[in-house]
Amino acid sequence: MKHLHEKSPCCGAKIKQHGGRRRQCLRCKKTWRVWPKKRGRKKCRYSFSSLLKFLDNDSGSLAKQASRLGLKPNSFHRRIRKNLESYLKKTPWPKIPGGKLIVIADAIEQNIQGEMWTIYFVLFRAVGSNRAVISPPAFYPGIENFRQAWRVHFKSLPSKVQKRILALVCDGNSALVSIAKQQGWVLQRCHFHLKHRIANYLRTGPMARQRELALRIKKLVDEILLELDENKIVGALEELKSVLLKEIKSIFLKKYIKGFINNYQHYRSYLYYPGLNLPNTSNSVESLNNLVRDLQHKARGFRSKESLEKWIIALCKFRQNITCNGKKKSTNKNH
């Protein structure tokens, strides 16, 4: 086998060692240094500890962290920005679970320099798991109902993932409800959002003006949401219809109650499909929304849309997944 030896870059002649790290051309006697060190100031290697503590809400504001480390706020902010860029490049998105999937979806609105932006979150949970994986969010201008951004976001998902989705859990957004019906997914609407909307008009406290009516409606709604006996549910629906016609005066409360009566089965999917182990609320994605609000409050707001995207994506990559427990109940009656 013919041996190939390094030749000099100047003449192509043979070279010899000329000291520890120098070489010399045997023809022109020129010398040079091999493996030269990079000139200039060495780069400082910063760890992600300060950034991760900030994302984990384990420390105060960036100004407080800077004073704790004995640094100027501007210098520390530059370091955090560099860490953020490096963290986004090096940290991959978590993998979507295998098998059949449940989707939990919600959106949160943010005002950036007088312009409204909406962040659309989609979480994927395997049927037999209690952890929902965070997928890359979408950012669109305007409020949530301003455009059909949900359709665009779901169409952007890989087709293999879409085929594995069996159910959708949401707060009842019209676009999400329409998508679930078109795709043939099981729809589970959030109990908490329903009760919260009703509570905006009827209070159950001791000083409430219509306390008796509020307690009566609350009892009927809870019975429809939780009762296993279909006969009792029919009776509760009839009583709620009579209350709706005779005693409720608010137009908006009538709208919510009427919508609940017409679509009450969407709130009971966790009972009709016990094998899917569905949650009866969208609290898992709501907790992610709360993390975004806490981050915004601690960062004193986001100055630009680019800053909003970077920090939200970093938060999602850091959290990876969120607890999402199902409600394992069953009913003997067919709906």
C-alpha cells in the first residue's frame, strides 16, 4: 500500500518537523505553525442556569438576578439574550407520543405595542398517559375569533398525526367545535369554562341578589354534567328549560344556558367514552396559559413579536409536557 504523506502548502515538497508545533519545507525552507490557536479574546461559556431559573419562575426579575450576581442589568440582559438564542437552537421539541391521541387546545391573546396577537396552543396526550406533550405553538395577528387560524394550525400538523387523533378537549370555541365535527373526533367541552360563564351572571354567595336561583341552576347543571343515570338527566334538562323560560332575564345568560341544553352531550363525552380516559376540563392547557402570563409579568411585557415568539417557544421547550389526568367513569346507558 502506498503511503501518502503531507506535503508543504507552498511548494508541494516534503516537510519535516521543525520544533514542537512547527514544520519546514525541505525545498524553500519556509516554516509554519500547525494547529494555530485562534487569535483574540476567548469566548466566555455561559451556562443556561440563570435562563432556566427564569423560565421555571424560580427567581425574580432579570434585574434582581443581575444585582445578585454583581452585574450591570444591561450586561446581564445581553448574556440572557445570547443564552436564549443558544437554548432555542440546541433544545429540540419533545416528540409526539405514539398510539392513539387526545388533543387539548386553547389560545391566549397578547397585546404587543398596541397590536393584538394570539398564541394557539395544542397539546397531545396518549390515551393511556397522564402527561400532555406541548407542540410548537402558532402565532397569528388579531383576536382568537378574528380569523380561522385554528383550521390553518391543524392543517399544518403531519397527516400521520392527524390520523391518530381520536378526541378534542376545548373550551367550546366555534372553530374548534367545527373542526372536531368535520374530522369525526369525540368532542369534550370544558366544565370549568361553562361554570365560569354562568357565574358571571349568577352568584351563589350569601349577599347575592338571586342566590336561590343561582343555587338551583348550579345544582341542575352539576347533575347534568356528572350524573350517570340518563333518566335523571332528562328530568334535570326539563327543569332547566322551565327555569330558562320563566326566571332568567339576562339575554347572555339565556344564550349560555340554551347552548348548554342543546349541546349537553359534548360535556359528557368523558362518561360516554371511558376507554379514552378524557379530562372534563382543559385545565392542562390553561395552566400553560398561566405560565405565559407569569412570564410576561416577570419580563415586564414583551417589546416585539419576535421577542414574544422566542420567549414562548423557550418556555414550551423547557416545560416539555404538562399533567393531564382523565376522569375514569362509565355509564351503562347509551347516549
